[in-house]
Amino acid sequence: MKGSINSIESLGLFDGPGIRIVVFMNGCTLRCLYCHNPEMWTKQKDNISVDELVEKIKSYKPYFKNSGGVTFSGGEPLLQTSFLIEVCKKLKKEDIHIAIDTAGIAHGNYLELFNYVDLIILDIKHVFKDEYKKLTGDYIEKSFLFQKDINKLNKNIWIRQVIIPGINDNIEYVESLFKHIKDFKNVKKIEFLPYSLLGTKKYEKLNIDYPLKDTPKMDKEKCNELYQYLLNLYKKKSK
């Protein structure tokens, strides 16, 4: 069995705990307006076998120490579920920590895959039906179903939300997000990521029109204020 990967980032520090190797997988059905990886939208020709990828990841094991491991990102890694099941089975025999960075758009038996996964990094796109469709081009019901499934699992979850000027950079959205995620189980971390323009040059190179070209990058201070507001909502909930 083979899979389609775009690239491998060594010694990653932002895609899960500790020092990690990040495997970027090709293919995604979403077309998020702010996507930083348009070169991974299409699932290219399969270019790596299960054993080749496992050996590549194992070679970085000395750097993982106690908390590091591998994160499968993309693209949408859960579009290659069958391939990942075989990879992760072998990685768990090596006692390697495994994280999946996903928007919750999956093909195949992802519940079987999660038997071998230690951490789910869930990218929330939007919490309202119409806005989700505008932002991603897809239907929110798929992500809702996925979220219900993972909430039944005893798996650690990190939640990520990109904050975009004029789209979700306001108190009302943060309150709606809180209502959406407040009953999630095993949430170990929530991150607000300020929208940036880092991916725009990729669109130029690929001759693709960038949808948010008139949107400024998110002010980091305001983004942090919104994040603190979310934390305060959690504090009130816990009282």
C-alpha cells in the first residue's frame, strides 16, 4: 500500500507536543479562503509506501524524547485513512506518539485509525452553517458528525481556530465558539491562530487568485484579547 505525501517537516515545534516530524499529506475537499497549502488540494500520485514512511519517521525517534512524535497534517490526512491505519499500526509498536491534524472531513474508517492515535488536533473552520459554506465551499454537517464521533472517544484533543479580520474577529463569534466546544471532552489545549498572509506567494506561483487578497493580517494583540475572553468564559463555566 502507498500514500501520497507532499512533504515532511523535521523538528516541528508547533504541531503537537514536543519536537515532532510533520507529514503533510496531499488531498483536501475543502477550499478554505485562507488556506496556506493550496499545492496540497489535489491528491497526487502515490509516492511512498507504508514501510518507507515508517522508517523515515523512526529515523527521527532520538529527537522525540519524552513528549515528541509525528503529526499527520495536510491537506486533509483523513482522506487517506486506510494508508494511515497501516502506518500507525507500525508506529505504535515503536511507542511513537501520533497526532492527527484534521478539519474533520474524513473518508474510510477513521474510528479504527484513532485506535492508534494519541492526539487529535481539530481545526474549527466556523460554527455557523452558512458562514462555513462560504469559508470552505463544503457543508458543515460533515464536521459536526465527525466532532460527535471524536467526542465519544477517550482521546486528547487540541482545538485550533484561525481568527480572520471581518469574518470571526469579534466577541459574538467567540461566544458562539464557546457554546459549540464547551462540552467537548478531553480538550487539553485551545489555540487562536491570527490570520496571516504567509501563503499568498504560493497562489501567485500556482497562478490561483487569492480570495482574501484585500484582507489584512490579523492583529495579534486583538487576537490574544479574544482568546483571553474565551478563557474567561471557561472560568465562569467552571464556577
